Amino acid sequence: MRPYLAYLQDILENGTRHADRTGTGTIRVFGRQLRFELTQGFPLLTTKQVWMRGVTEELLWILRGETNIQSLVQAGVSIWTDWPLKRYREETGTEISQKAFEQRIAEDDDFARQWGDLGPVYGKQWRDFEGPGGRVDQIARLVEGLRERPHSRRHVVSAWHPAQVNDTALPPCHYAFQCFVEEEPGNGGRLSLMWQQRSVDSFLGLPFNIASYALLTHMLAQQAGLTPHELIFHGGDCHIYQNHTEQVEEQLSRTPYDRPTLDLREQGSIFDYTADDVTLEDYEHHPVLKAPIAV
């Protein structure tokens, strides 16, 4: 994961300081790319611990087409709680704790329906994209295309719906991805995936995004009888929040370990995977580095 560390150093050295929507302030650059060879191990950060269970649960939540945080909270995953919690506090004037809010979301279905929904975010767009020609399950279509027309140039999934983006709690950051299949001698082919991201929280968010799209690539490859090959990230506004710089400096001082390996238990459909099907082997990592999320 040395390319990721070089990317962080690049932002610190070449970025400019700006105010931002959250009021936190960022150091930012525009237009960066990272590439990860998946045959060399699973690209999970080792210079700090990344919670793979949380990565997995979020990806499965998106693949189920869900947009409400209830099932995430019930699985012990809080990465999307901040936005509905902020809305609840602002609209009700109630200074409820995150723990109490999540408990009500998990246990009270009516409360969750009212306050836990994020609007038409990733799950909605990936599984039920609405347009003038009808509704499209983009993931089902993608898997079908990879199986039947692997060399097509149309293996594209979009999470950016211009007519619905303002109805979301947070407009999609990673807004599209594309798959690419090439022949591999003696095998059925190898699958690469490239995703585009308009806004990149480089310390907190990007390590999750890398792991999530790597896991998705493995799932898609397994479903289509392909070998995972390369994962490519294209970032637009790539930034480090100014209150994350101390943690970034600490991370840059650490020496990476070897990548772990992924064991993915096979399922009959991409929609059948569970968190128990995902196992990491030999994940050696440095301690957790905590930082506040900007909402």
C-alpha cells in the first residue's frame, strides 16, 4: 500500500488549504490515480487497522438496495449514522446521544422509517435506477453482461442521478465504476474495475473505498468465472481534512506490512453473499488511528 502513502504525502506537499462545506477545512489537490494489482494480495491498509467487517456490511447493504441505516446499525456499523443523527437533532431540537439514537433506530421500525432513511443513495441507484425508459437493476445487468458479453465496453454502473442527487443525505462521493475483461491464456479471463470519485476523504474514507471496491471486484469475478486483476481509483477533489493531519503524519511514519489475502466463499448469486462468506488471512497491521468525521 505504498502508493496510498505516497498519495497522502503528495496532498500534504502540493495541496492548497481551503474552507469547505463542513466548516472543517481541507488540504486539497485535483485529479489523482491509484492502481492496485489484486493478484498481489488484498489491498487493505496495514499502516492502520481498517475494520473489514464494516467494509463488508456496507457493501452488502448497498447490494441489497437498501437506503435506510437500520440494518447497518443492527449489524453494529455506524459509518452512516452521522447524517440522519444530524438531521434529527436539527429538526427536533433534541440533543440525543448517538448511542441512544442508534438504539431507537435498531429497535423501533417506525422511528427508523422516519429518521433512518438517507434518500436515494447508492443502494437505490445501483439496484433501482429510475429513468424515462423505466427502472434498471444495474448490478443484475452488470453480472449478466460480464457472463454473456465479457468484452463489452458498456460495463458501467452509475450512482449519480442528476434528478435525485439533491434528495440524498450526502450526494454520492464514488459516483460510477466500470469493469474491463481481458483474455488470460489458459483461463477464462481477468477482471479489472475502475471507479470514479468526485470527493475523497483521503484519511478516513478512501481506505474503506479501496477495500470495498476490491471486495466487489472479487465478488463480480467469482460470479462471472473470471480472475480478479487490477483495481483502479480515479479521484477528483482529493483532500485531507485539516484536523486529520496529525493522524496522517503518524501513518506516514509507519512501515507497511505485507498485504493480507481474501478468502471469499462462493455463492450462487451476487446478492446471496453474507459477511460470514468474507475472511481475511494474515492481516498484520499497525494500531487504529481515530479521527473525527466531517458531516
